[in-house]
Amino acid sequence: MLRGHPWVYRSDLMTLPDAEHDGEPMPLKDARNRFVGMGIYNSKSQIPWRCYSRGERPLDQAFIEESVAAALR
């Protein structure tokens, strides 16, 4: 993720949230506790975190509408 990849492998994470958070948007922070991006979490995957934003954005209707409009442009 730090080099521009939109995902993080399980082996790259220091801790993993519980499976009860599967499908939830979650922030990713580096080893120095600096914000890296927002992503969707899946505890069952070898790629448990997939980025949807490099900014601190909720995954809400406004974000989806803006993303679809940008893709259509």
C-alpha cells in the first residue's frame, strides 16, 4: 500500500481485526500509526484489506456517487 498498491497482504499486517468486522470500511495505519488509507476488511482473505480511498472518507452514498460520476467522466 505504501508503494501505491491498493491492497495489503495478511503477512504485511501486524494485527488483524476480528472476523466480526468483515465487510466494514476500516482505516489502515502504518507502523508509526500514520494514516495510509481507507479500505474494506475481510478476515478470510490472504488480502484482508483493499483500499477504496487514500483519504479519510466514509464509504457512504456520497462517496459512491462521486466515484461513479468520476468514472463516467
